[in-house]
Amino acid sequence: MSGEGEVRVTVEKPPKDKWAWLKTLARVLLFVFGLSAVVYVVNEAGPQNVWNTLVAAGVFVPLIIALEALFMSMDVMSLRALIGAPAKNVPALVWLRSGFTAYAIMILLPGGRAAGEVARAAQLGPYLGGGAKAAAYATRLQAVTLLGNTAISIPCAIACFIAAGASEALPWFVLGNGIGTGILGGLVVVAARKSSLGAWMGKRFPSFGQQGASFDEALRQQTPWGAPIFISFLGRAIQAVQYGILLLAVGGSLTFLSALVSQGIHLVGAGLGDLIPNQVGITEGAYRVFAPALGLADDAASAIGIALLARFCQFVLAAVGLAIGALSPASKGAQHAA
């Protein structure tokens, strides 16, 4: 329609990132490096040995996937606890779809957790007062996840000291992971209370200007941190059980101590490989290097089989998540908000 009363609305786009191509190239090179590392450790252990290990472990796959899904659900529960009363406005189907979508992106795409949380915020935004508020909640979830990582690192580090000894590198790496995530998580908590990130973004990106205040308001919202962090720690404890089962699946010995050591190695691999999509190659390498702590010094195929089997189960669950996101209809609330 046209006429004298017509109002034209112009949405100002953020300036184009001139370094985007360089970032993409860096991600590709890091992924190639990680993939090359996988090829190297598998070739060293013997491809047939690795294959035989994975085939024998196949009976455990349903249980491992179920534990992965339970671990993933802890993020959703942590976020609900962070949001508080407004979380009741989000339909159960939206929680399910956003949780699976975020997980699938974290596992399958180079952007990792950050990209997954952006996708989650986009789906939850219409029910929480806008995308800016949902993004603020997702930012707070990052702090919760980091501090939950710190909490589980403590028993894992103790287990690694017992299993490997203080003269070995593994327990110190696990301890360093806990300290590092604790510092980062604490900085996010402090920034959430003191910063004006939304206002800064509003000045830099005019299209975000009106949402900046909502972002800062939600970021500074005084909600209890204790329950969300405990839920995140519970998720990591579930993951420790999962990595104990993974150790058992490849022929290792499952004990309370060995499950925590297996989880500790995973934390180290995930931390060191944070810049590589899904930590490809780095977690396999970590299990190969620290195999003696699991009693697998002479069985490289079983050691790296832990990481490969875990990755396979993550890919299966991520594929299920994408299918649920694609097949489940958008709820009426989201349709009206669009």
C-alpha cells in the first residue's frame, strides 16, 4: 500500500565484520588440525583395534546417549532456575525444542556454546519479554556452567592425584581447569551486576539500541545463583557417571575413582580444545596421553575409544535434536510474536 499516511521503517544493520573471512579460515584450519590429530592417534593405535573396541562397546550406546540427554537437560533446568517466575510463560514444547537446538548447534557447528545460546535465546525471547532479555539470561547461564565446571573439577582433581600422583601432569591440568573456569565464571557474575554491556552495544549497533536497557536490566536481575550452580554441578556429576560407563564400555575398570579420572581427562581435553569445533582431536589426544591414569597404558585403542564413542553418541543426540527442531511446530505464542 502507498499513500500520504505511509510510514517507512528502516532497520539499521550492524556494520559488516571485515575480519569474518579470517575467523572462518581460522576455524577451518583448527578443524583440519583436530581431524589430523584424530587420524594420527587412530593410526598409532591401529584402525582395526579401534574399530573392534567401538563395535564391542556398541551395547552401551543407548545408555550413554540417555545419560548425555540427561546431562543436556541440566542446562535447561539451570536456565529455568535463573529466570525464575517468568520461566512459567515458556511452553514445555519450546523448552524442549530450544534445548535440543542449542545442544545440536554446540555439537555440530564451529560457534560452539556461544552460537547454541544465541539460538536458544532467539526461541525463548518471545516468552521472556524479548530477545535481549533472553540473551541476558543465556549470558548468566554461561557463568553458571563455568562455575559448575569448577565444582566438579575439585573431586576430579583429587581422584587424579590419587590415581596418577602429584608428579604427573594430569591432576595439575584438572586443577588448572577448575581454577580457570572459576575465574571466568566469577568475572561473568561480577560483570552481570556492574557492567552496562547492553548500553555499550546500543551505542555501537543502533539497531540494538532500544533493547540495550532490557538486556542490562535482565543481566543485573537479582536471582539466586546457588540453585542454578548446584544443578549445573549435578549435570557434571551425571557426566562423570557417563564417562565411567564409557570407560567400562571400552574394556576399562569402572570404579568411583576411575569415573572421576575419566571425567577429569574429558574436562582437560574440552578446555584445551575450546577453540576447535567440538574439540575434535584434542579429547582423543588427551585420553591417549593420560591413558596410564585409567589403567590403559598398554591399550591405546581403548583409551581413544572413550572419546570416539562419546563423540558418536553426541552426534546421534544432536541429529535427534535437529529433527525435533525441524519437525515440531512453532507454538502460537512464538507465531504471534514474530
